[in-house]
Amino acid sequence: MLADLAGRLLAAGQIVLGMPLLEQAAAREGTALRDVRLAIDQLCRGEARLRPSGETTFAEFAELVVSGRLAEQYPLHVKPLRRPEQYRHKLNHVLDVLGPVPLARLTLDHADRAISMLPGHLEASSRQAIAKVIHRILALATYPARIVANNPLPRGWIPKADDNKAKGSLYPDEDRRLMAAVDISLSYRNYYGFLIREGMRADEAGRLEPSDLDLERGAVVLDENKTDDPRAWALSPMSCARFGPFRYVPTEGACLHGAERAPAGAQWGAELSKPPAPRRHQAP
């Protein structure tokens, strides 16, 4: 096998750049060997240009992650980002400090300085999210990329973020008034009522498709969500009773039989791309 890989690199004129990959191939097996062979294939086809790993900067490697190219190179170890624009937005806060630093020379002091220079208006949760991105980039540089031997960020480096925001919920009498408020369209009341009874995140409910709801069995199944872990649970009887008589009609405007808009998919209605916060209704 090694002779075959070396022959291909020679034929492609990439034997010098490919020598580190041949050394890795000799020491690996299973899925790790598969990743090395994939990298050699890309090098032979001219789709990749290797450079000494010590020269790879944080910004360059972060771009490999965000663009999805690292996931293509290591499909068994790296998942493509579902929302790369959010990753890029977080990285933009620290690239001035970390971007030009070669990964092999990036230290804990660099990371601490990047976090300390974040804008003062950012909340603790935002700082934590940015720190998680930095940690993830360096973890991937450690494995499977193997650009650095160890992640320079110790366990516990990611700052804590207390979830101490004020939270609110509707009392049963307020919920009844909201559901009976005819000045609010039925599609909005369906949406708010579903959130109250199922406890879903607002954006999660806004992305529901008809196939996510099994009204006959009274279940909801989310294959894709914020945590990337599929979830399923039983719908409340009131949700099933509310949506059971309605059937999604996949036409423009997402109309319902018996309601103005569909309760799922395009979904709660096209008008609900950003539903307003429900108002507290006073008793008439």
C-alpha cells in the first residue's frame, strides 16, 4: 500500500510534500489511515497544497473549519457546521489577536488576551460562546489535523456564564385570555399556545415541519436542533386536540383547512418569520 501511495505522489510530482503523509500512513490504521489516504488523493489531484504545519496560522485553520473543507478531509471526525455564519461572527471578535499567530506558537496567554479584549458590552454568555469556538478550533488542530501536539487551553478555561436572566411565563388565566383574543390571528395564537404547552425554543418551533409532528400518536421528533442531539417527546393532549383537526396544505401561503395559516413548516404562516412577543391581555 505504501509503495502504491508513493508511486502516485511521484507521478503527480508531489513526493516531497507528500512524505509527511506517507509517514503518517505507515503509523495509522482503520479510519485514521483512511483520512491520510484521502489527503494524499487530494494532493495528487492538486486540490490541496501542504505546507509545514508550524506555519499554519489560527486564522487559516479557522477558515478550513468554517468553510467545511476540514469536514471534507476528515468526514468521520468533523461534522460540517450547520450555521457557519454564526461561527464566523464569533471568530471575528478574536482574529485581530489570534489570527496571525501560528498554531504551533499559540499559547494560553494569547487566548487569555483575546478574551480580555472582547468588547465590554458583550454578555457573559456571549463571551463563553466565543471561548468555546476558540477551544474547538484548537481541539481540531490537535486532532484530527495533528498540527499541534496538545491543546494549549487547559480544562476549565472556558468561562462560566450564569443563566440568571429574568424569565417569564403566562399564568393559566392569562393563557386563556390570550387564546380567546380574537384581535390576534389564529396562526399567532396557535404558535404561542404551542410554545406555552411544549416548552420549545421560539426559533425551534418556527422551524418545525409537518413531518416533525405525529398528531395521530401524539409525538414530536426533532432530528436537528441546537444541541445536534435528536430529541423526541410526547405532545401534550391539548396540543394534539388543537392541531388534530387541521391538516397542512403545501401551497403558497401555507393555508390550513380551518385556520388562516399552517401550524408547522412555512409553518405557523409566512407572516411568522419573526413573531412578535405576546401581549398581556386584560380581562374585558
